Amino acid sequence: MVLVFPAALGARETIPGVDGFLFGICQGNESTIPYLVALGVKWSRVNANWRELTPEVTNPGLTLAQVKSDRALVEEFSRTADWRGLDRRIKLLVEHGIQPIPIIGHGYSSQLPSFRGKLATPDRLGQDHYLALTYLYVAAVVERYDGDGLMDAPGVRIKLWQIENEPNQAGLTAGWGWRDPKWIPGLLSAWSDWEFMTQLIQTLNQAVKDSDPESLTMVNFHTDVPAKITRLLNQPAWLDAVREWSPYIDVIGFDSYPNYYSPDPVRGNEVGEKVKQIRSLGLNKPVLIVETDYPSGPSVRGFSAEKQAEFIRQSFWSAYDAGAAGYIKFDMQTLDSHTTDITPKDLAALDRVIPMWEKDQLGRLLLWALPRAGYVQKHFLDVVKTVEPYWGLVTPSGEKKPGYFVIEEIRKELAQKQKREKSEQTGGIK
């Protein structure tokens, strides 16, 4: 594909209802709010957890046609759901001047309710029933926070919703262990059925619009899986997925963790390159970095807080200069420790496997992995995931890492840059 040079991409597409560049942090809890306020962060992504609202599926026989045609079902869900936790988290953000971006329809195992003692997955419920129940829960959540006075949480008006999470790689995230079923069964499940996932995105978008036609929807596209591996799973490459699903969303979101597997070199500029790739499609929709980061550890693998700071600086400005409408860093405060032992054998395996993955050498990767399937599943994947507890900018004891101060610098530089840009647009007239 031929990329359009930045100068030919035109002015950045802004998100309707968002004044200026959307800058945020996702995840976190109540204890991180003071840091968000101190940094001037105005946006935070939060989970609207289906399991928290209704832990058990009690009406598995509902069809999608039924829930779309009978609004009383949404009202019944709203009356019986447990809103206490979600209301508290959202209201707390709003009270501190932070706008929530909720994730709805999230199919990770940690988010799903139970059905007959097991997770309510599309394979267990049946695809149509899963679509129906997901529509029902999503429609009720949006109705509660749409500010129209009906079944509302007072004082809250949410306009931007993320539907699902990394759905273009749902099968791989199941294989990774984050959806059910896990591992090889996950790669063969409904999560790997592109037709079903497309219908899911359509359904979630419609659930939002049916409750609040003025709300905006966004998908967080997974962009870090090499093309050959994606095609092996019978899925489109990520940029093709963006093109195919763009009619069902208002904002094109994506995540990018180019240094998830290896610490060097710091590759923050790749985030901006992905913005350019998306904008080159000519879809004329805002592009938002929904998640990106560099882990500050484990140090034994070569990661550090200093490199994290450099990644934040590179990725932010490359994204901004490429015309992104916003940038959301992944987390504020994390554990900064891991429980999986990392041995010299593991480090040697990482040194051998990571270049195969990053260079999209699928054949060599399979030749290495298949004879070691037990080691890969029981230990090696956990070694790879040891970066997960190291996204924070503040240590558990409250010490601020270098990346925190980079965010401070970015906020100041961004304000000055936007002031200059506004002046240029108005011809210097104040």
C-alpha cells in the first residue's frame, strides 16, 4: 500500500464534542485520580463490567430480534442491575473534571457473567443469544449515562463509548489466555469467527445508537500482530480490519505496544506511523490512540523507567504530528513486580523467538514452538507477559517515574503548540 505523506493528509479529524486534543490515561482506580488531576488529564477509560452489573445470565433464550424490538427488556435490565460500583467510579471521575470513556461489550473472561457455573461466552450461550444479551446490557448502560432523564445516573453525560476490546484479534487474545476458551480451543472458537465478530461490532454499535443516537462509538483495533500470523488465523490484517469495520464506528481507535517483546530500540515513533497508515485510507474519521505504552520492567529483560519515558515522548509527538485526534497512555500506577520466574533459558528463548515474531517469520516460529508446546503454554507465555505489571508512572510507594515528568512536559508543550496553531488558523487574530 502506498502511504500518503503527512502534508497531503490534511487537517486532523477532531472528535465531535471534544474541545481540542483528547489526552487521557486508561485503567487505574480511585487512588490514581489525584495524579490525573495533578497532570491535567481530562479523560480516563474505564470498564463497564457486565459481570458486575449482573453476575448470572438468567434469560439465555432471548434472541437478538426480541431485544431490539422490545424496549421493556432494557428497562427491566436497568431496574435489576447492580449499578453501585460503576456509578461510583464514573461519578468520582466526573466530580474531578475527568470525562470517562467506558468500555462496553468487553468479552474478556474477567468481564463476562456466569451461565450454569461457567462463563457466558458465545460458544456456550450460542452466538445469537450472546449477541442478544450483550445488546441488552450495552443498551442499558448507555441509557443510564445518556443524560436524557430516563433511567439515568444523575449528573453524568457520556458521549464516547468503546465497544469491545481488540476485537479484530479476539481469537488470538483467547489463545493468549484472556478470553474463554483459552489456548488452542480459543483459536477455534466463536472469537475466531470473523463473520460473528463483525456481527458483534454491528450489534454493539446499534445498541449504543438505539439508546442514544448522539453518542459516538469506537473500536480499539489491535495493531501489533504480524500479517502472516493474522492470516493463518483466517483474519484480515489490522489495517484491512479498520477499513472493513469503519462503517460501524464513529472514531477509529487503536492500541500499539511496539516494545512489548523487546526493550531496544525504543520504537515510539511507530505509533505515529500507524496513525498515518489509518489516515491514508481516506476514511475521514478521527483517529485515537486508545492504548500505548512501554513497560518500566522487568529490568532483567532490559526494560527501564528511563526507556519508558523516552517511548512516551516519541509516541505522543509522533501521533500528534501525524494528525491523531487524541492519545491515551495505558496506566498510571501498577504493581511493578512479577511472580513468574525468568531463567537464563527463558532469556535465551526470548532472544531467539522475538526476532522471528517481529520479522513475521511464521515458519521458523512454528518450527521452534511446536516441539516445545508444553513449555510455551505452561511457562514461556507467562514469561512474555511479565511486562504487564510495569505500565505505571507512579510506583506502589508513590514515587514518580521519569515518564510522569515527561507527561508534565507534554501537557505544557501541547498547550503552547495548540495556542500557536490556533493563532495560525485565525491569521494571528486573537
